[in-house]
Amino acid sequence: MAELDLLRFIAALAVVAFHYLVALASVWGDRPAELFPALAPIAGLGILGVELFFIISGFVILMTVWGRGLGGFVRSRLVRLYPAYWISLAAVAALYGITGAKALDPKLSPGEYLLNATMFQRLFKITDASGVYWSLWAELRFYLLMAILVIIGVTYRRVLAFAGIWLAAALAVKLLENAGLFDNALVRETVMPDYAPYFVAGMALYLIHKHGNSWLPWLYVAAGYGMSIDAALGRVHRRIEGAGFKNMPVTDLSVIITITLIFALMTLVALGVLRLKSSKTLTALGGTTYPLYLLHSVVAVALIPVLTGDLPPWAVAMITTLAAILLSYLVYSFAERPIQRLLKPRRPTQTPSAPAVQVEKASVP
């Protein structure tokens, strides 16, 4: 689905804009929002690019697991997630181990870097080697929940039951926590009340895309939309409380509009209204997205301090963004894809002498 490739790339660019133009004060040596006062209110909304990733993930992962066994699902996720992640982790370790860069330095020991290589470092209370890795922990927990669904068996009714139970649990945890009646870290980590609405809404939209309109999936989308606005406002408010509104000039209305736009775009995708013809360019943009998300902070730490002073801030931001995109495309083309080809299981070749009936039976899952 070429339209999803484009939306994923837009989400990654939004995150890059947020970090480069608003968040990375230690990299610039100054508050980016003061360097880009006209762009900061819009770039600050790029923090919600991850939320777009989550709703796309709910849509795509359900599409991926439909008709696939547990082994195939696990293998596909390992091949998809880890090659670019390991490359980015090696880049982070090299940046701070060789260049002596200080900004955003996680100050990890070699053993902690190795634990980061598993992507389960948060399970052991180890700091992420890169700040963007936090969302991968949410994705991994989503995959683990989806693995349970795969074991049970993916059918329309079971997906509806699974999504409904998860959404209800997320709402219950959120309400009880807000009332001060519940505080259980394990349950919160499992249920993910702040992110479940996006994943569930994406799954419901895929059901609508695959099976057509029905009231229950639309109810999940509507409930997910309402819960997502609350979660997004909470995340932005926490950022404003930490940095101050001057350094994170994002209003509640702009957050609500952004979440509404995200849900509207994904609804158009689900209904088949937003369709794009597949092309090499869109495929490349989709493939570049994940490395760009993982590597753009590394590129910023390496380039921005060097370029600042000699060039105006807008030129530094533009050059750094283009460098991050180029590096990410090179990683996707010459590292990630070759590694994925090596890791993917090879399908047995079909011999010309095999009877047609045998070939047909062999192709049935």
C-alpha cells in the first residue's frame, strides 16, 4: 500500500522536525524554539509523528498476521526490526566512543550497549542508547500481544474480541489511575493505556478495509480517537511542563486538530479513498523511514555542533535533515535490505517435472 509508505515517511519527517527544531537544545547549545520561532509551533506537533506510526502499525501488523502462523510472524518481525536497529546502535556506540561527542550521550557501559542490542533494555531498567528507542519498546509489547492472538487464531470475531478487551482494559486502567485507585507497573506496561487506542484503532480500520463497514469496528475507531486525544494532550502537557511553553509552543487545539487529521487520513486509507499508485520512489521512502527514525539523532549530534556558527540555523537544519535522509536511504539500500534477504528463509524452488496437482497442493498454507 503505497499510501502507507508515504504516511510513514511523513511521520518520520515530523519526528525529525520536532527534534531538530524544538527538542534538541543540548545539540544546538541553545533552545531550538528560539532559533526557529515561526516554525516551532508546527514542528512541536511532530512529537505526534510516533502516534501516527502506532496507528499505522496496528493496521499493518494485523494485515501481516492474517493467515500466518506464529513462527512466520516472529521471523518477519525479527527480520524487519533488528538489522537497522543494530546498525543504529553501532552508530551510537561509535559516535560516543570515538568522537567524544557529549550531547545526548547515554553514558552506557559495553555491557549496557549489548543489552540494548536485544531491544529489551527497558525490561531490565537500562537506559536506551538513543532516545527514540522508547517507541520500539511499545511496538515490541504490541507484537507480544499480537503473538497471543496468532496463537489463538486470527479471525474476524477473535480480532474484535481481542481489540475490545484490550481497549476496555486500557480505559479502565486510565480511569483508575486518574482517580488514584490503581498503581501497578506490570499491568500498565502490558496494557499500555496511552498507546493502546492507536494500535486498536489501526486494527479496527484494517478490519473495515478488509471486511467492509460494520458498527463495532467503527465504535472501536471512535473510542480510540477519543482516548487518543486525551493521551496526546497528556504527552504534550508533560513535555511543556518539562521545557516550558516558550520552548514547546504547542496549544491544545493544535494537538486535537493533529490527532483528528491522523485519524481522518487513516480512515481514508481504510475506505480506499486515499490510494496512491505504487512506485519506486514511494517504496524507497517507505524503506527509508525506519532508518531515518533511528539515525536522525545521531546525525544531528555529529553535524549540528560542527556547522553551527559558520551557517545560519535554517541552513544547518536543512543540511542535517538532507544528510539524515541520504544516510538512511544508503543504510536501507546497501545494509538493511541485503541483511534482510540473508535472514529471510528461502522458499523451495519448483522443479519443472513436478506434476501440476502437487505444485498446487504445496502452495496451500
